[in-house]
Amino acid sequence: MRCRKFMIATACVVLLMGLVSPVSAGSVTEDSIRAYYAAWTSGDVDKIMAYFNDSIVYADMATGARSSGTTAVREFVQKFVDGYPGVQLVPASITIGPASAAVEWVMSGGSGSEAWSVPGVCVFNLDGEKFSTATDYWNKE
């Protein structure tokens, strides 16, 4: 009994000190982030939306677009998918912390003389295995 009380007290102290993240380790992985970007590349709106929590806030800083909640974000995602058929979004580097992640990505499309490529970064706040915010930064020009 004494040992159990000690373990509970120790766990409380560790939590209060912030040494244990509220997001369980490994909830979001490099593989899950790569799958998220593969969903964008495939244009599968349902798969993309599966990565967001119900109160998702998605911001595209280059265009000034900001969408809150699944309905508004779904509209933004659908508009992107419809407007950029065949576009590829590929993560170049991924950094995952206890409650956030950052992804350097490359968006490309077209072919031959029409080919184009744009680098960017997305910063995510994490809610377990889901994204609660996603903010993209890229140069529109």
C-alpha cells in the first residue's frame, strides 16, 4: 500500500512538472504524416479529413484562407483538390514533438514546360492521433 501511494504521488509530481506529455508518445508518427500527404496527393477528401479533430482550424498563410471546424475545412480541402488535380504534396522533412509537428513539404504539378514546384512548411498542433490545427506557410509568388 505504501509503495502504491508513493507511485501515485510520483506520477502526480511528474505530471505537474510537465515531464509527461498530454499526447501519448507515438500518437502521430512519420508514417502517419506521410500517409496524410499521400491522401492530399490522391485527392481523397475523406482520407484527408480523417486526420483532423472536430474543432480543426486550418490556415493557409499565403492565401489568407482560414477555416474552422470540419465543415469549413472540408470545403477548403475540396476546393484545393478540385482546383489542383494531379498535384503532388511530398514531405521533405518531418519533426514531431510531444504536442506539435512541423513538416517541410514540396508541392508540384504539371509536366514539361508547364511543370512547377513550390516548397512550404506546415505546423501542426496535435490532439492524440489527430491534428487540431494545421498552418501552411509558402511563397505564393
